Amino acid sequence: MNVNDENMKLESVKKSCRAARICSRIIFFIMVVVSMTTLISGLFLMINPDKLNIKRRTDEANVSINKTLSVGSVQIGTIDNDGIKFANSQELTSSIPALQEYFDEHKDSEGLVIGVYLLMVGSICFVAAVSMWVISSVFDIILKEGNPFADQVPKRILTSMIILTVVVAVTSGVGFAVLLAFVTWALYTILDYGKTLRTLSDETL
């Protein structure tokens, strides 16, 4: 491969990195807005659980409501004709007497259940936003260094992929997370090998 071919391929890599950086930053800002909105809403409902009062019509003879409120594989609560309640595995407890009294007082509160649900969704969106920012920084490094195998690239990609693996584990289950973990390790070893080849090539020149 001559110098012109290498420069053309490098320029193609830079173009794709610019496009990917724009997309990752757009997703980052969307995730920040969603996470802040849901976290603030969740905290508001946690503090004021009685502000939410969902009215249901169950007068009709054949109406039967039976749904689950969940984040990925984690079930937060149930929705039925009696209202919205915590799932048995998600009952809130605390060693602080005042806080435990608060949980006991509002254990059947729709606002408290929805508040916890929004806090979990907001937390996941926040983690996803952090991951998108790390991914965006990878493209910044490649564009700055002019080298897709710069020293920091494999480490940043490994960090972002680990974060995404955790998010997938919570939202989609352990099976998908294990698969993503293997993909992460394979991608890291490929990039690390490419970095080694690049270093040897530079030393030869």
C-alpha cells in the first residue's frame, strides 16, 4: 500500500469518525434530557406521592387490568383493578424509623411506585449518557491523533462497552450481557493488536 492509499483510507476513517461523533453527541444530549426529566419527576413523586392519583374505570363487567411495571428484567410493580402496587420483591424498607414509617404509610401509593420506577429509568438513561460521552471522546482522540489505534482508544472503548454491558444486563437480561461481554473482549483484543502493529510499523519507519 502506497502513501496515497494510506492517506485516503485515513481520511475515510476520519469522515466516519466525525459522523459517529455527531451521532453519539446527539444521543448523549437526548439521554441527558430524558434522565434529568425522569429523575426530577421521580424525586418529586417520591417526596409528594399523594400528588399522583390515577382514576380507573372498572365499572364494566368484563374489564380486567393485570399488567406489570418493569425496567428490563426487573419488575417494579403491578397494575391491576386495585391500583398500582410494588412487586413483592421491591418492597421498600429502611433501618431509619422515620423513613420506614414513610414507606409504610405510602406503600400502596401510586405516586411512590411510579416515582421509584422513574428513578430507575432515569438512572439507566444517565448511565447510557455517560457511555455515549465516553464513546464520543474516542472519536475525538482518533480525530486529534489522526490514528484509530492511538494509545487511549482501546481503553476508552473498553470502558464504554463495560458500561453498556451493565445497562444491557439490567434492561435485557444476563444472556445478552454475557454475549456483549464477549464482543467487548474481542473488540478490545483486535484494537490492541492493531495498536501493536501500528507501533511496530512506526518503529520500522
